Amino acid sequence: MNSLIILAHECVDHKRAVLEGERARYACETHEVKAGVVCRIAVLGGLRGEGLVVEATSLRVVLQLSLSLPALERRPLDLIVGVPRPQTVKKVIQAAAMLGVRSVHFVKSELGEKSYLQSRSLREEELRLEGIKALEQVWDSQLPDVQVHHSFRYFMDTKVPLLVGSRAVCCLVAHPSGKLLSVQEAASTLDEHVVAIGPERGWSENEIGTFRERAFDVVSLGCRIVRVEVATTILIAQLQLLQSGKG
């Protein structure tokens, strides 16, 4: 089974956790926990380790904890995504959490459907639930910081400078008119990245111009137009390859 995420308030102390109600049902039905079984555990935002299931019913699950491992190392990457359709939001969050992205910023865009901003999928609780599913898959405990921005211009003027700060950061925006990333560029690729991926219809030319003004390099993922969550995974994987090539 995958690892089980425990919420901080469910820890009675550092050696015992109790899940009740819906959370107990989730552990029993989704993870099939049973008394006497030892499973992989991660406390959301905290340590990882193992848990011995002492009691397991649909009303109450009790775990004896042994936690000593820190969260997996964060990838020094901040992701900007033009707000996509609700189902895609879930897939992007899951991909970002599984791949260890540091933060995700969903931003209103010119070509994106305005109604998507009102979707339940962008609510804090929904975003957290999708992130937890992904953390359980990879046995991690740290969610990316996720924010939703309702103004592209305000985000670019006030939030992007904070993401970049005074560090040496490689800023990339995906667009069909861009250049392909190549392994030959590995030596010049910086360790920290801010990566922007548009919604289903892509970024507008005005938005691409704004990214260029903020020193973003425009890159292409090739001749195939792929879904937002696929583009997210491809670009992160390419950057990981470039980083490994530097060594």
C-alpha cells in the first residue's frame, strides 16, 4: 500500500496517532489498514517513518508511531500555471506534489475560461486533499505552497519579483514560439527555476510579452501540443535532466 498521511492534530503525542470518523473510514477503505500491520507513515508538514496499526475500525484507527525521517528534499522550482479546467487543476497539484515542487501559483490568464476561477477545485481544502493523495503516493510529508491569483498584471508586478528575489534564478515560460531546451545548455542552467505554463489555449501574445519584460526565456516543448499537466511533467523532467548533466 502507499504511505498514509497523518494530520498534525491526529497525533496524540510523538508516538501515537488516532484517526476518527471520515479519516478512519478513509484509512480502512482506501489504505486497507488492519490491526497488527506496519505501514509507512508521514505526518503532514512533519516527519516520516512507520506506524503499527493497534486498532482499525471504520470509526477509529489507532497507530503506534516511529518517526525519524525528514520530508523529502524540495525541488528549487516555483510553478506558474494559467488557471486550467478543474480536473486539470487536480492533476497539476498531484504532479507538483509528487515531483517536490516548492510552490504553485494559479493565475488568471487572457485565454483561460474565466468561470474556472470559481471552481471548487481551487478552494484551499480541495487543493490540500489532492496534494495529500500525491504525497501518499511518494511517501513525502511536505505540500507545495499553493496560491490562486485573480489578476495576471498584479501577479507579474508584485509576486514574481518576490519569487525571484535577489537570487540567480532561471525563469522560463512555455510557448510554441520558444526554443527547445537542450542538454548542451546544462552548463549554463541555474539551480533555481521559476517556470510558467499556460492554460489549455496557452498564454496570449501580450502575456508572453510581459514574461519577456520580466526576463523570462520562452521555451518550446516541441511540435506536439500537450495537456497542461503533461507539459508540467515534461518541463520539470527536462530541467532535472539538465541539472543531472551539470554534474
